[in-house]
Amino acid sequence: MTARKSFLLRMDPKLYEQLERWAADEFRSVNGQVEFILRDALRKRGGAPGDAGPVQDTVQDPVQDDNAP
């Protein structure tokens, strides 16, 4: 497994609460949600120096059904 960089992130408690609810809605931890948001933003931007790699969503959307009509 690749080593991960850790750092302190300070934010408004209300923002954290919203992020926590969003993460729970998508079955992710808050840390996983923050990483997903950042990777997605980099991907939409067209990458960045030292490419962060592909966005890897390890949780499948529970609403999405590939066999749906």
C-alpha cells in the first residue's frame, strides 16, 4: 500500500457537519469524502503537476443499477 500524507485541516464546525452528512449519504468517511472531492476537482481541472491519479470511488452508488430498464 502506498504511504499517505497526513495533515491538519481546520474548518468551520458547520461546514464539517455538512461534510459529515454528505459523506454518510455516500457511505464514506469524512476523510474519504474530502479526498474524493479533491481528486474530482483535480480531474475536472485537467490534472495537476504530480498527477493525483484517477478518482477511485470504492463505494458503488446504491441507487444506480446497471441492469435497470
